[in-house]
Amino acid sequence: MKIGELAKRSGCSIQTIRYYEKEGLISAPERTEGNFRLYNSVVLEKLSFIKNCRALDLTLSEIKHLVSLQNSPETPCEAVNEMIDTHLLVAESRIEDLQKLHGDLKQLRLKCGNARSVDQCGILGELLPKPERSPSGTRNERSPSGTRK
Amino acid sequence: MKIGELAKRSGCSIQTIRYYEKEGLISAPERTEGNFRLYNSVVLEKLSFIKNCRALDLTLSEIKHLVSLQNSPETPCEAVNEMIDTHLLVAESRIEDLQKLHGDLKQLRLKCGNARSVDQCGILGELLPKPERSPSGTRNERSPSGTRK
DNA sequence: TCTTGACTCTATAGTTACTACAGAGTTTAC
DNA sequence: GTAAACTCTGTAGTAACTATAGAGTCAAGA
């Protein structure tokens, strides 16, 4: 099958398939005389594997690592376990961050009573630097980038 | 003060400050004869505002919007409220995604008993495409990019 | 006065995991 | 033969920065 059909069958876009090839996640397939990529159904499994991993938020380089482990099945599996464990921790801390964030936003949302104009609405004021107002001292110590991966 | 001191005092990196200037989040400051940026302490507040917003995961373009609202305080504040509300929803769905993810990873982690080698460890097998094994049908329907913003 | 080191400047490239083109060539159906 | 649909490569764009190169500026010490 050509790349268009593979895209439909795998649910990956054509560009994504080519991208995965470029990144070494799937191997370069044969070509037709006209230089079109020609796939067999084995690559469908590989793409499915990648999709499953991506759904678990593994990065492409982690997936690449897993793919290479698949190709040498006698390797000890600790590496796999560690990767999953790391991801568990990352997911946990992101959940925590997001929950804190959600709480802060909710608090903020309450600041706007029935104000009609921006200067009466408490929200913008709340986002201004705080002189000595806030009782909890470390509210704004969190790094801005900390909540994204 | 010059940009280095501002960076220290604000907790933003020098590059970030210049980036914010380029993006129109803070206005271009005066320059010295030697073309160095020269700031007064007002910009500290603006950077603090931006940092607070970033800590709440607002995007730079949203922050830009808020900044422009600050400059016209008679605007109705509904726009601000809507932005916060949207962010609340986004945060909620991301928390949900992450919790699902975390559950899936934990499940996966259990697949490795005391296996020593990759081919005995259940994890990689679990990530392979599933023929008709899984009782819940829609496990892998989630878009890979859905869990990131 | 000269030099050294610290600082700053602009412009550009890199990060992640793709997506979206442009411009060209290939295949297929009519 | 031709038009539509498909594919090719290569490049640029996304978000919010970070890092680097190469040049210029400034302050302090010899």
C-alpha cells in the first residue's frame, strides 16, 4: 500500500508517517519505480505501537528506545520499568501542578462580583504584584514553565 | 537599571525580557548612549504581572490581551471572566487526561512481574497493537496530542 | 592609557512533535 | 491526451522560550 492508504488505515497523517521515518521510528520502506513509498502491513503494527506509546505521553525518543529494545529481546527489562516509573512520577507532579492551578484560577474567578468594568473587577488587581497582602508567602514562587512538560 | 539587574530582580532571564519586549508584552525602554536598555522599577510590576499570569498557565497572547485591558479600565470585564472560565475548563480536562494516563501507566507497570528480559516482560507486549484482547473497546481512541496543550 | 573581564547588543538556531505549505513529479481514470 | 488525485522533497510555522555567535560597551585596575 502507498502512504495515503497507510495513513487512513493507521490513523496517522501522511506527514507524521514521513516524520517518523525521518526520526528513525519506522524504517524506510521500499519504493516504487516512481519513488513512491510502498508499505506492507507490518508497519501498521509498528505505527500502532507508537500510537499506544504516544497515548501514554511517552516522548518520541523514549519510544525510539523501546523500539530498539524490542529488537534485542534479551536485554534486561529494567530500562523499560524505569521509563514507566519516571513517567508515573511526571504525570503525578503534573496533576498536582494542575490542581493547584485550578484552585488558583477558581479563587481568582471569585474576585469578580458583579463588576461591570475592568477596573472594578478584582481579577486584574489580583494578578498585580502583591505588596504585603497575601498571608501565604510562597504563592508566586512556582516557576511559570513548571506546569508544562 | 540595566537588563541584567532587572533579570535578577524580576526572576526572568535576560532573553525572556527581551522576548517579552519583542512580543509587545512590555514596552521598549529607553536606551543609554551605548544602546543598552535602561529600565525603571515600573517594569518590575509588569513582569510580576506576567509571571503571575504565566503561573496560571495563561498564554502570552492572553496576557497581552489582559495588559491591553489594563490600559483601558472602562472596558466591561466579561472578557476577563471568560478567559478565566475557559482556563478552568482546560485545566479540568487536562487533569482528567492525566489521571487516565496515570492509571494506564500504572496498569502497564504491573505487567512486569519479575521478568528479567524484555521479551518476558509484559510491558512491551502490552504496547503492541491489540488483536481482540481488550474487553473495553475504545482504550486507544484517544488522540496522542490530546494530553498536551 | 591600556587592558581585561563583565556586561550588553542583534540575529539566528535549537527545542517538541508535528502541521502546512510550495513546487515538482507520478499515477490513474476517462 | 489530459485532468484529477496522489506522492515526492524541502522548508517554514507552531509556543515560549533557551542558547549561541560575533560584535560592541563599560568599569576597574595596572
